[in-house]
Amino acid sequence: MVLLRTLILESRLRRQAAAGAAAVALCLVAGSPGGAACLKTAPLFTISSAATVPLRQPADLTLHGDRLFVLDDLNARVISYGLEGKFLSATKLPGGSSASYLGFDVGGDDNLYLAASGAGKIVVINQKGERIREFPTGGGESPTEPVGVEVARGQCFVVDNEAHSVKVYDLEGTPSVQWGELGDGPGKFRYPFRLLQDPLGRIIVSDSLNSRIKIFTPAGDPLLEFGEFGVTEGTLYRPAGLGLWGENLLLVADNYLGVIQVYDLQGGYQSTLCGADNKPLIFSNPVSLAVRGSTVFVLEMGAGRVRALQIPGRN
């Protein structure tokens, strides 16, 4: 749980010792000529509960078909909502509130692939909560802590932040390839956190403590990395949640700064999500996000909620 504790501690320190520092550091966005670097959004709705029960440390979200799924960790459930925010159903998770699930995805036969971080394994259940299978993400005495999952094209990609690596399995749990080790060079990580696969099959990883985004082939060959450590627009401090917007834009949520920035997939900074006042929106531990059309769904672990925002004029 090293990375999660680090993320939450940093957020607390930010609130206690430098409240509003991120907004000040990124005021350059609002002051850009014509607001060119500020991408205005409009609030759509906020989700903070399901069936009258408040979300407690929600850890991840994903879109699948016409539904939004939210991993509500401390309530030990995955919740399904319509894309307009209406509660649909909830699935109880194995192990109850004592289990620790920090990431998940929906795939295969609409099954839930859960990163059981404390137990060092992937647990697969159906949407009735019935266990289908599980498989370990480490071997022997090697440290392992799966925190991010992407199920795509018949494979299960897992971010293991304790092993500083990405591991790939088939949907039955048979390992096929893995890459990464502790370090800051190409193909190396320092507590990676989230990942996704783009339409070209490339694997995009938020390398949190290296303050970079890294892109690989499905076999783990490095293609590109970008990001510069900092607290001003276009830089990254603790990149966390990732979301593809169209075919060539990537939204990156910064857990420490609390902002969401837009890059192209060549690494070029484009803009920062802002409110109607042209000031950057500041989120509380935005550890996960997803995009569908003109709607951005942002999971704020620190605030125990999901916020849906519209980017006007974008389809």
C-alpha cells in the first residue's frame, strides 16, 4: 500500500500547508492570451452515494457499454450507474471491507477483474458477485501490489507498483509477458499507478513517482515517454488517472496538484480543464477518470465522489 499512502499523505500535506497552491501555480493557464490553454468545462452531475450509502474511498472507475462502474473500496462493492448518473446495481466484493481493491476493469463475459492489492492477486467475479477465478501477480517472495487493471483484446494488463512493472495475462490468468523494474530510464518505473490501451494497441502508463507518462507496445517495447517534473502548467507532479479523448488526446489527472491536463499522444501539452471562470478545476485525489464523447468522469478519492463534466462544443 506504499503508493496509496504516499498519494493520500501528499494530498493532506497539500491541504494543510499549502491550500490553494496548485491553483496559484497554475494561474498561468487563466492568464494565457485568450485563455488558449484553458479548456472550459460545465458541471453535469455528481455521484456521492449508491442506494443511500455514501461512497467510502472510491478507488477506480471504468466505462463499459452504456454503464459507468465505480469501485467503492471501503464499502466492498462495485456500483453500476447509467451514463446520466442513475444508480442501477451494486455487486458485493469478496473479503468485505477488510479486503483492499485499488483498481479494476470490466471485460471478458462482462466479468469484473479486481486488483486485490493487499493480497497480491487478481480476483475475477461475475456481476452477481460469484467468484470465477483468481491468479497471483507475484511469485515466491517477490513483492507485489497490483493497483491498475486494463482488460482489452483478450488480455489482462496489470500495473504492479511494488514490483515497478506491467504484467500481462490472458483472461484465464496465464502470464504471457511482463516488463519494468525500479528506475527512471526507458522501460523503468517508480511506482506506476494506472494504465490503458489506446486504439492502436499501445499501452499507456502513469509512472507516478517519476512524474512521467510512458507508452509501450503490447510486448513492452518502449515507444515514447513524456512529462517534466513541476507544479506549473504542462508539467507533472504525481500523474495518476488517465483517460483517452478521441484517438489522439490523453487526459492526465495529477493527484498532488489536483488538476487534469490534456496532452496529445506525442507528448505535447494542450490545455488544462477549467471552470467557467477560466481558472483550473482542482480535484481531491483524482486517481481515476474516463471519457465518453463530450463527458469526462472524474473519481475523487479524497472527496468520496465522482464528478461528470461536459466539454462544450466537443463531440
